[in-house]
Amino acid sequence: MIRKNKQALTALVLAASVVTSGFSSLSASAEGGDQTVHWTREQASNIVLNQDNTLPYTDIGKLEKLAPGYHVWDTWPLLDRDGNIASFKGYKVIFSLTAPSDVLPGKVHDIATIRYFYSKNGKDWTLGGELFPKGTALGSRQWAGSAMLDGDQIHAFYTATGREGEKQLTYEQRIATATGKLVADSKGVRFENWSEHRIILEPDGKYYQTKEQAQQGEGGGYAFRDPMWFKDPKTGKEYLLFEGNSGGAVGERALEQEYVGSPEYARQHSVPTGAVHANGNIGIAEVENGDLTKVKMLPPLIEANYVNEELERPHIVVKDKKYYLFTDSHINKYAEGLSGPEGMYGFVSDSLIGGYQPLNGSGLVLANPPANPYQAYSWLVLPNLNVVGFAHFGNLDGMSIGEIGNQSPEFQFSRFGGTLAPTVKLSIKDDRTKVEQQYDPGWIK
């Protein structure tokens, strides 16, 4: 049962009355110790689009398809074990979620398959095929992940969604891995000798919400996906970042001061009861003894309780000895009483664990232009601060994304990008970012 209004208001009054010299608007979670910090309603309320964070307008209809015959969306590059863009015998490799181009855009996630592309110049990509041999990957379909190359061995991480062989489509999400061999020769690039696929992470119900917990009470979402491999250059330790939701059912989540912000802000702003359904977080797990099949789950790095429901595809770039943590979110995933664009958001800290502050005061790093609010999504910042994403929906003439599924198939196909969006150059100085320029779609420098 959802907390009653009176309970939420009581919590807010308590939050507003607590004044201590050590209070910070981005305070640490008591349970997570110094690790978990909160993206607060106060910080998110500062989101404003400006020339530094707004992308140029993209005419979706004029973009060339990366893979004619397929829709392409979430994309990630092959990295080496030091976290750089890998080059193997002169080839770069990227991986994308794909589906046949005759599938309606709203159905692509139901049949998503990981395919790969390779290129020598990072601009002109050749479709290699499916990453895994048919029938070997876990889940009824596979969602986004990451890949790391060590010598000629590829370590692939992905989201196993649903269960293989299920008769009715489900949205259970687990994190899986497999190891294979990368081969490059006169015939192109291919993968061989895959190991058995293994599940290495599932939500624990404490820090990360299970599917069963998410189904208790109306509203809210469920996520345990998007594993992103990361090596800490300061320590040499390896980790997986992932998207999750804060553990527990909706009815167990009371409003806390650290979700709101400063006492001054809390005194002036009430929190709608329905905001309880927003509980997105960014999780982390540590690789044990260099064995990439064994990872130890840690408390979340970021929680967005009462702020945002989805913090997708989290990843870290280290620059000037600072850790820049990026994530993507949608317009319709903000908690009641808050608003923000389809955009990429970011936080900065002097250490991998703890201390994250929102970039640009609000967290917003880049956003689609108001005239084309859904033109791109699923951005990923590369080590050189180039940002890749995919072309989503364009030229909707004020229509919300929730209305697209009610339109004719012809309308949907004509407005859906399903290919890579223009690459964007980002600059960063301390806790400030700026969109500098735009390159050709899919340019992996």
C-alpha cells in the first residue's frame, strides 16, 4: 500500500525542520555509508536548456541508415582493458541493439538482438552479423551492455531480458557475460569460440529492486540492466556499472530529507504523493580477483528517489583525475512535480566511490532541442569526450512519444530514425560541460 499523504507530509515537515551544519543537498545514504549519494529534487528543479547543453536540430528523415534492413539503437564500442577504444589489426568494432526494419518501433525491444559492425576509419561501418551464435545467449532477447578486449579475447556483458523459451514475453532482467575470440583477416571481423553464457548479477531486493517488488503497488518501473565495464585507472580495479531501482516495494519507501534537498528548499516546495514511484539508481559491482565472471554487488553510487524513475546506460569517463558519471533519461521518467528533457545527465567526483555532485548544478549535460524533443537518445561518452547516440523520433509536430503507437505504421516508420545520430563533441572543465560541435553520425574517433 502506498504511503498516505499524511505520512509523506510529515516526512517533509521533518526534513524542513532539520538544520545541521553538516547538511548537504547531496548527502550520503545512511545505509550505503559514504558511497550512495542522492540526486535531489532541488537539483533537478534547476534544469534549464541553454546553448551549452542543447543539441542542434536533426532532420531524422535525412539520415543515412547504418544498416539497411535493420533498426539500430543502443550502441557501444569495443574497449581495451585500459578503457580506451580498442583497435584490433586496424579495426574498430561497435555493437548495437537491432531488429528487422519491418518491425514497428514500439516492438523492437521485444526481439532485440546484438549485432556488430567494424571499420578501419571509425566512420564507414560494415555489418558483421549477430554477436552470438543463435540460441546461445541467455534471455528471450538481449538488451544493452558493453564489451572489453584483452589480447584477442572479448569479454561481452549484456542484459538477459526475459527467459529463453518463454511462451509469454516477460521483462525480467539479469546481467550476463560470455567470452569469445576476436578474429580479423581478409574476410573481415568475426567472433569465435564463445564460452558458456553465465548470469553474474541479479537484483538483491535490498539495494536493487526485484521484479516482484516492482510489481507491488501501481506505477513505477523496473530495471536491472545496461552493464558497463569500467577499470579504475587509479587503482587498477575493475567494475561493472548498471541501471537499477532502489530496493523494496513502493509502500516501503518513505520520503526522506536527502531526497528533497536543502531545508530552505523543502520549506517552500511540497512533494506530490505520486513522486514515490520514482526510484531510479545507478549500481556498481566489483570484479573479484580479476575474474570477470565473479562480481560483488556494492551499494548504489547514485539514487534518484522521488526524482527520476530511470537512469539508463550509466558509464564513467575519467578526466583530470576526476570521475565523470553519465546516464540517460526520458521526459516521462521524472517524478511528479519535476520536469526535464530527453537528455544525458552527469555527476562528478574526486573518487569512484562517493562524493558525486551534479554537473552544471542540475545534472543536465545535453538535451534534444525543444523543436525536436525526441530526436536522439541513449548517448554514450567516449574516452575522448565524443558522444554517440541513436536517432529516435523526429518531426512529430508537438506529439508526445506516448501517442506515436496509436498512429499508422506508415507514420511510425517515417518518423523513426533507427540509426546512429550525429556524434557530438563535449568539453568539460571541473563541474561544467558544453556541447562544442557536431560530426557525422556514428563517428568513433
